[in-house]
Amino acid sequence: MDEGTEDNIIYQSIPERSGIKILVVDDRDDNLFSIETILEKDNYTIVKANSGRAALRTLLKEDDFTLILMDVQMPDLNGFETATMIYDRDKLRHIPIIFITANDHGEEGVFKGYQMGGVDYIYKPFNPELLRAKVAVFVDLYKKNHQLLAQEQKMAAANARLEKEIKERINSENQVTLLNKQLLEHINRLKTTNEELERFAYVASHDLQEPLRKIILFSDQLSIKHKEMLNNEGQVFLERIIKSSDRMRSLIKNILSFSSSTASSDAFEITNINSLLDSILTDLELSIEQKKAIIKVDDLPQLKIIQSQFRQLFQNLLLNSFKFCKENCPPEIHIYAEEKKGWQLGVVDYNKHDETYCCIYVKDNGIGFEQKYADQIFTLFKRLNSYDKFEGTGIGLSICKKIVEQHSGFISVVSNLGEGSTFIISLPLHS
């Protein structure tokens, strides 16, 4: 500092500072130098001001000081007056001030210093160790306050994130609840609609039987008693009427079967599947002989099922294999079973991934079809072949699907055109 220059601010640059800045205010250069020399051992950043006004100008530019060491007796503005002006500013009230004095002001003077906002006193001549110790106390307090402040900021940020997550979760849960409610409403409406459709199909099919019986009766009578009176064209028409009537009767029978295939928990019973298949094959003995079919049945497990429905299920699958066999090639059918986990079968429900399923395979060597149609063949009235080449109503496999689903399982098919098909009945073993 040049001699005779007032209100100079002197910055001391020391490498690798601790991040602690201390403002030292004294009108005497020797005191500033003395304090700086004592504190430089602790690597503090020392900023010096030789008057109260110089200190105020410094604090207007910088407010990140850890501590202020300020002489009480200074010309113009003394230490108490400067402290009052410092603490008038909100941004500066957090900086503690230690007053430096060469006089014993007595209790009244000390009390005044504390009233001005001072936190402690240091007396001249300086005791270096005492000065360093007192400064160290406030530096440590500053560090702990900043740690607490940083922790508080982290806590506030964490709380803000938590509040956001809670709000998002509540919104998500509310949305899920709403979607579940809507889904249940849709399910109930769909269930009601399905029941109404099934009742309608049953009633309509039942009511159609009476006029159909009359058509069949009169067609038979016409064929028996008056066929010779018809010319060739008339006889062709009559045969078409009889054939269409038979197909209509089959269609009505299958619709009634589809509409009435509802599950009842009381009807479930442990069943020997091999014995059930033996009985079915006996019933189909004539068809097996006509088709010269070869049927191999492996050892199958006992399952808790509705026997009447599974009888219809296997019968439909066997007749389907008979119907879609290759020309001049007897149908060969292999029925076997194995256990698989839900994840192996591609079960979507995660809770059922580890559930054990019994898979019953009905494999044939028929004409097969392209795999892209695998889901369509279980659709009601859906056919992949023409009526002229293959008779049928397009209901049999839909009945199979409905029966398996009523047993909490699912049915699928793997097929290749010209290489046969394998129908897979997958049933959970717990049921």
C-alpha cells in the first residue's frame, strides 16, 4: 500500500487456498500485515481494507466472506458503525465479525460490540495462537454451516423429487384404477353381450329346427313318391335341396352345441384321458375304418376336466384330421403329451410364467395350411377351404377353443401346407 493513500483494498494471493476468505479491516498497515502473517499458515484468502468505507465497498462486490476481523478504533467510521452498516444488508448478516481493540472498553463497551452484531473480541497486542484459535473456531463453524446448508439443499431436492414421484405414482395409480374400472365395465358388458348372443343363437337355432324338419320331411317324401315325375333338372334341384337341408341341420346342431357348451365347476372330475380316448375311438370306429386311419395314442395324464366337453373336443379334432387328409393317403394321427412352463408357451401373464401346463398334442399328416392362418381357424364360421371340396360348418374348431378356454387353458396349432397340422391343448395342471 502506498503511504498516504486512504481506503485502499489489498488482495493477498496465496496458491492452493482453502476456500476460506477473511476480510481484515484496520487503519494501520502494521496491524494488517501482522494479522496476515499470523493467519497465512492456515492458507486462508486474506482481503485487507484500511477503513470502514473500504470494507463496505469490498462487501458490495463480494459477499462470500467467512469472517470479518475489524478494528474498533478507526477514523471516519469506527468498527461499531461499520458493523451496523454491514448488518443493514440482508446478504451480509450471515458473516460473523470479530472486533479488534487495543483498549479494555469494559462490560458496557463489550456489550455494545455484541449489540452491533460482533461475535467475539481480540485484544492488541495479538497473541498469535489465540488469534488463530479463535479464527479456526469460526472457520469450522462456517464449514459446518455450509455442510448443513448443502445437506439441506440436497434434502430439499430429494423431497422435491420424492413429492414429484409420489404425485406421478398417485396419478398413475388413479389412472390404473380408472382403466381397471373401465376394463371391468367392458368385461361385464362383453360378458352380458356374449350371454345374450349365446341365448339368441340357441333360441334361433332351436326355432329353426321345426321349419327345417318340415323341409327335410317334404323333400324326402317328394324324393320317395314323386321323384320319377320330375325331369332331370328337377331331380338335380331336389338333390340340392336335400343336401342343403342336411348341411343346415348340421349347422344348427353345431350352433346349439357351441351355445350350450358352458362350464360348471361341479362338472369337473379327475379323468383318465386314455380311457376317454378309447371310448371316443370306439364311437368313431366306422369313420376310422372308412378312412383307414392309423391312430397312435401315448400314455396320457389324468386331468380334472368336464368329460362331456373333452369328448366333443377330441372328437372334433379327430374328425377334422379325417376331413383334411391327403387324397389316397390314409390319415395318421399321433396323440401325446408333455409338461411345459408358462414362459415356454409364451404365456403373456407374468404371474403364470412359472406355472406348469400339460400340453396334449394331436398331430396329423394331412393337407395342412399356411401358418399365417393359425389364429383364424378358431374363429366362428371361418373356413380356409371351399364348401364344394370340404364339407363343414366352420364351427367345430371354435367349439374346441371355447371348451379349452373354459378349462382355463388355450389351444393353438402349428401347420405347414402339405405337411400336416399339430393341434396343441395347453391346460394348467393346478385346475
